Amino acid sequence: MATFKYVAKNAESGNVSGKISADNKESVIEALRKKKLVIISVAEIKDSKAPGSSFQSKKVKPDEIVIFTRQLATMVDAGIPILQGIDALRDQVAHPLFQKVLTNVYDDIQHGASLSAAFNKHPNVFDTLFVNMVRVGETGGVLSQVLDRISTYMEKSLKLQRKVKAALIYPSVIVSMATIITVILLVKVVPTFAGIYDSFDRELPAMTQMLIGISEGLKSYLLWLIGFLVIAIFLIGRWYRTEKGARAIDGALLNMPLFGELFCKVAISRFSRTLATLIQSGVPILESLDIVGKTIGNTVLEDVVEDVKNCVREGESIATPLSKSKVFPPMVTRMISIGEKSGQMEKM
């Protein structure tokens, strides 16, 4: 069966549109006439899978979600009904998976679900933060402002991610190249000099002997070493999936020389921006902290946020447990403390 999109008029002279599955165009026309609709147009929706689309990423890119959210915010602000807005935007989406998700969202809303409930069925595309903010926007009647705030938040997060990746590329390339060159020297160049040194009738310095020994060992066991590294990476990856392993590795990353401070600053920036966006959108503080803990991306900091949540539940301030954690810089905790006292924490 094929899928057809139709535009028609009902008895009240209002335009209606939708999609219907049928064997052919004639069957669609017949079905619409039975509903007493005046047909304006009927067109078959071609399969979005073109040659080479099997190589397309199955994951929806954040950039596509940002564009969709920004456009939906504009439509809602202009007074266009949600259902009509989703219908218009899903036809503009190029990604097959995202198009399918938006079609499901459209169908759910058509059957009486709220926008947040429809989004909540697709956690791989719309995360907890996204869904909760939309829910608050629906409840408070400020959906367009909240959608605009979400898109701004996502844009800033993407910019930060790209800056971090750019900052990590140069040192990573340098370290990788240095490692490769060192291995080549030890495996190919040093053995050549070792043959020359063997022709001498005098004892070599200890450092030279050690270098030749490392070279011979590396040459003999290079494949074993590569195999060991592959297995070690696999086992570390498996261990990271456990609660204990995640805490140990995330803690090591925060204390890592050179990169540790960068990882810590990125996590704190994500914490601050996410919490500010949620509070500004009207999400209750405990619910905001719960969402922040799930999106901060580091189990050590997740534990810190959990402690903060427990303290707030008992009537304490947010700044006190953060300062005790030794992870957040004094300036950050002071700013949060000032924000709490002034009642403008989202601005801090």
C-alpha cells in the first residue's frame, strides 16, 4: 500500500489536510468522497529512501531539532495551531527518522494527546529537559517563549561542544603523532643502530642499553601489545557501563592532568545554563535539579546534584552543598548564593 497526502474542503468550507494509506489514487478519492469532502488535491508521498540513504545517520542531529524548535516557536507565536504547525514542518524535514517521529507526534496530537506527551514518546529525539520545558510552556500558556528558549539553549550547548572539540583536536593530534613516531623509531630505526653498536668492543651506556631493550621488546611483542590495548579499551568500556566504573572513570577524568580542568568547566557550564533555563521557564526547583542531574553528563557531578536536591528538600540553600563538594569554584557558589538571596538565581 502507498501513502497519499490530500487537501480537501468540508461542509463548513474549511480546509482539511491529512495522509491516508490506500492501494491507489482512485481508492483515496473514493474514501474522501464517502466522508463528503470536496477534494482539492491528492498526491502520493514518495519513499524518502533514495539511493545511498542507507548510509544516512539513524540519529537525528541536534541542529535539525534546533531548526524545528525555532520554526515551531515562530508558528505558535503567530497563532498557527500546533497540529497545523507540526504538519507543515514534518514535510520540510529531510531526515527520514525525524519525519517519521513528527508524523507519530502529529497522529498522537490528533488523537487528543498534548504536545509534551507526544514528544515524551520519543526520548531518543526529545530529551527529558525538552519534554519538561514544553509541558511547563503548555501549562503556563507561554509555549512559544519556552520553545524559543529551548532552541537558544540548544544552540549555545552545541557551540560549547564544538569549541571543546576544537580545543581537544590539536593536543590529541600532537600526542597521537608523537606516539606513532616514537613507535616507528623504536621498531625501525633503533634496531639499525643496535647492529652498528654490536660491532663495537666496548660496553654501551645504561640508557642506550635500555633503549635497545625496549626496541627489541616492542618489535617482538608489538601485535600482542596492540591486542592487549584493544581488549583493555573494550573492558574499560564495559566497566564504564557499571555504576562503580562510571564513578571511577568520571572522577579520573575530572582530575586528569591538562584536560581535567576543561572537563570540569564544561560540566559546570552545562549545570549552570540548564538550571537557569529551567528556572526561567517556570520549572519547580526540585524538578529542575532532577533534570540537571540526568543531563550533566558526569556521574560524580550527578551525585553532587543529588546531594543538592536532598538539601533543598530539607530547606537548605543550593549554594551550601555545592561549596562543600569541592568541585564548584568559590565564584560560582557565591554567585548562586547571591541569586538565591535576591530571588533572581536564573540571572546569576
